[in-house]
Amino acid sequence: MNFTQVAEKIKEDGASIVNATEWNEHWDDHYVIFADLIAFAQRCVLSPGITVNNIVRFHRAINDALAGISDIVKYQFTDACYLITKNPKSALIAASNIQNECLLHNYVQMKKVPHPLFFHMIVPKIVISKGKVLGIMGTVEIEKIKRYSGISPKEFLAGEGIVRAYYLEKNTTGGLISIDPNCIEDLKKVSSGSKRTKTDALYRSWKNDKSNSLFSHDGVIDVPWLALQPRQINKGELTVEDSENFKIKVESFNFLWRTNFTEHINEGTSTNTLKQYGGGISHLCELMQIYSNSGPRSWDLVELNSAISKI
């Protein structure tokens, strides 16, 4: 068929007519978790092997992170993933689980490879926002309903909440979980128990910070997720790490960013990727400042290493 013939067929089928009111039931407020791997584009150009290494482990990390969380809808597009939920607890757990799962994969690499390099590490930026989202969730037999013609529910996602998360991601760096201050109150209400440990005290300091000054930067507030255990589900209270495992995680997080800096110096990698180092190390400095109750001060890398060694 030629152009005008196809246009006439589209007109006859009504495929170009959309009644917005018929879609009202698909709009709702959701928490939106957006996870995006840093430096993946450069790695795709650098090597097919590195591309496979990164993307396979990232998809496995997401899959394992969401096990046991039933009220999450996942939309994964290559190195980026949107998660949608109405439950603030599920949003917080999912984000923490993903960062933990990626760090677990990186930790295994660090122990396995004699000289681990940053391009072997999977390090996502993760943000949490809230807003109106348009999606087809839970609709049965959509192929029999005319207005869903030509639409795949697994790829159909739009709305203010998605845009907020997309732009929020530009205000943070890799390895962090950053939250829109407008929706942080409900996430801080998620109970983490009342253990009398330094790790729990660290996490509770963040939870009880009504001014939202702790881990605040660039219009977002970061979660001290290194204090939380991996593979949690949305039943019961959040579980914090003991001191031994918290130290292992902090050492791994610190080492990860040192490989980022070393790789930049030795390989001349993009300064756009290097700036992630500053965000990661800054977060680590504030984390250790609160954990060690050292009060505000200027940190250098020697002090940071010393503080970590004393955990």
C-alpha cells in the first residue's frame, strides 16, 4: 500500500484516535525507583566482553534483589531499570537490595581477580521519587480490548513520576541511593528495630534527622544503605548489619572508588566517570563521621582509611 492508502486504513481502524478519559484508571501515584549503571556506554564501546560481564551481572543483581518483594512492577531496559510501587517500605528495600546486590557481585570480583579494575564493577545510581504514573498493571486479556491495540504492558510507562526520577538521577552519583525530599518522610518511617549497635545507631541517626541535613546534597537526600543487610523482604523490620559485615562493605565500597581513580589515572578514562569518585568518597566520609561520632571536620583519605580500620 502507498502512503495515503495506509493513512486511510489507520483512520478506518481508529488507531490514531485516543480518548484520554478511557485511560484514567491507569493513572495513579507511585514511588518510582530508577537504577542506572554508570559508565556502561563507554564500556560497550570499549569491549564486548566487558559489556556482557556488566549487563548480565546487573540483570542478575536486579532479579535477586527483588525476590520476595511482591508489590513491585519492574521495567528493565538494558542498563537502566524503573521499579514502580505504592509501598514506601518496598521502595526503600528494593533500592537498598539492588545496591547491596551489586556490591556483593563487586566484592566477589575483588576477591577473585588478582588486580580488579573499575570496569569490572557494576555501580548503579539509584533514586527514589514519587508522582503520577501511567502504566497498564494487572489488566487481563488486553489483546481483546481495542484501546490497548499495539501496546505492550511491559514497555508502556509514562508520567510525572517517571520524569521526576529521570531528572533526579542527574543530581547524584554512582553507588548512592538518593531520595526526593518531597517523599522522604514515609521512607524514614520504616522501622529498623532497636538493636543497641553502632551500625543501628548510624541508621537511626538518619531516620530521626527531621531537618534532613544528614547525607543531603544537590537537592537530594542519600540513604546510608551500607548499614542495611542485603536480600531483605517487605515483611517485618529492616535488618542492619553487624559491625564485622559493615566493615567489609565499607572497605569494599572504599576500594571500589579507589579503582575508579586508579583506572582514570592509568587509562585516561572519562572525567565524567571520575566525578562519581567524589560523590562516593564524600558519602563514605559522612558515613564514617556519624558511625564514629567524630563530629564535623575535614577528612582526608588517610583519616578515612584510619577510621575504617577501627570499625
